[in-house]
Amino acid sequence: MAKSEVAGRKKKFGLFDAINYLVFIIVALIVVLPIWKVVVDSFNAVGVYKFLLWPTEPTLGGYKTIIETQGLYRPFLNSIITTVVGTLVGLAIATLGGYVLAQEDLPGRNILAYMLLFTMIFAGGMIPEYLVMKKLHLVNSMWILVVTHGINVYNLVLMKNFFEGIPASLYEAAKIDGCSPMGIFFKIVLPLSKAALASIGLMFAVTIWNDYSTVKIYITNPDQTNFQYKLRNMVMDGDTPVTSYAVSQNTLFNAGIMAAILPFMIAYPFLQKYFVTGVNIGAVKE
């Protein structure tokens, strides 16, 4: 092949590419700079309300205060428990429900789908929901986070669309081999759904971990609150822990914010390969 043909096939860097790169750089800066400011302020002993590239007075006092404050232990543990259990429950319901709705020969399949979609559009309201939760004895219980987020119709529909994208020949081959419907689910569907499970599991985990409003409405017992609610009280109400370190209140606030997002900053690199693959689950059909 001639060099001129190879060169002709190479894409030229034009004005559109330059604008595209510029837009993405600006978007990246908009996302990264606020996070970097929080990181810098959490290590800066002096609270300053301006952007700094590096701490002027580096210190670990904010993080040491967060670690040594016993009042944060129980909320942090509650957040971990509800996030883990809620994610597992949510994944179980979303995968099982999505698998059932993906069966084309299911009697009443369309009616069930419409009933689920109806709940995405219309809700009973805050007061009826509160009365229901009270009847279920979930008021003043951290398990309300598991119940309210365990059934997510949006994630269930995503899983349904993903299962429908699995080639029908795999289902037919498994049936010919004598595999039961649940056997197909555990032996065929789930092993092929790692990307979808990682993506939707991350959605469940982030939603439950960051939920503050549910705790604010339903929980008054301080032993049942989560870390986000305690962090909100620190930042908004000035309920800061007593510290023996020479750090400002702003340093404590930012150290608490970093402590709240740190678990997902650690987990995301391990889930990224699945998340990138599963981010468009159900978007492409055969």
C-alpha cells in the first residue's frame, strides 16, 4: 500500500477536534477543581475561602479529629451496614425482577411492567409514605434506608433490558440441556451480567450511602442516623467535634467530606472496568 494512501486514511486534526478537546478539558476542570479544593482545604490548618493549589500550613489534624471522634463511629458503621445490605437486597430484587420481566412468554408480563412503570411516575406523597413506614415499624430505624432503596424500578428496567440483550440461543441451548429457569438464571445469566451488576450495584451503593433526606424525615434516634446526616449537622449546624489539634472549623468540614467520599474513591478503580462496559446496559439490541 502506498504511503500516500496510508497518510490519506489518517484522520486530520481539524477545528472540530480542537473545539472538542477544549470542551472536554473545560468540563474536566469544572469537575476536578472543586474536588481538589476540598482535598487541599482538608490538609490546610488555616481555613481560607479562596482556591489554593497546595496547603499553606499542611496538617493531618482534621483527619485525626475525625478518626478520634467517637460520636462519628456509630453513624459511619450504620452507613456501611445499610449500604452493603441495601445494595445486596437491591441487586437481588432488580436482577430477579428484571429476569422475570424479560421472559416473553410470561402471563401478564405487560400488565406487571405497566404497574411498575406507574410507580415511577406517580407517588403516594410524603405523609402516606410516612404512615406506611410507621405501620411497618421502620420509623427510627436505619433499616428504612434498605427498604426505601431496595426496590428501584429504574434499575430493575435496566436489568430487564440487559437480559433481553443476551442472545436467545443461549437460553434455548440451556433449555435443551435440561436446565431449569432458575438454573439458567444462576448458570448463564448472572455470569454474563458482571458489568451490569457492577454498574447497578454502584448506583445502589452511592444512593444509599449519600441519602440524607430519608434520615432527616424518619429518624430522630441519634443511634440510628447515618454518616451523611451527622456530617450535615457538622457543616450546617456547627455541631463540630471538640479537637485538640490546631485546625480550623473549615479544615474539619473538608476532612469530613473527604471521609464521606473516600470509600467510593477507593472502590471505583476496582469497579471501573465493569462500570465502563456496563454503563450503556440495555442500550444496544441485536
